[in-house]
Amino acid sequence: MNEDIINDLSEELEDVIEEGRSLIENAELQEKYEEFKTEAELLIRKHPIKSVLAGAAVGYLIARIFR
């Protein structure tokens, strides 16, 4: 289950990065940001424990990188 969520988040992140590159100069950037924010909030509300675990894992990895 955790792998599925991480894979889904990874895929969505890749999609967002791709869209972000093309939207930097686009006037719809704010609208797209709000849409992504809403989707992220819904995903977190749907899987709160897994979201916290994923956040903790990312925080741990970032701490290890900058240590």
C-alpha cells in the first residue's frame, strides 16, 4: 500500500514538474497551483497516516543529505 501511494505521488510530482515548466510564463499558473493544492489536500485527507509517514521519510532523507 505504501509503495502505491509513493508511486502515485511520484507520478503526480513528475506531472507537476512537467506542467510547471510550461506554465511558468502562463497566466493560469495561480489557477493550476490551487488545483494541485486541492488535489494534494484531498490525497492527504484520504490517506493521513501514509501521508505523515511519507513526509517523515522525506524529512529524514533531506536531513541525511544535509547532515
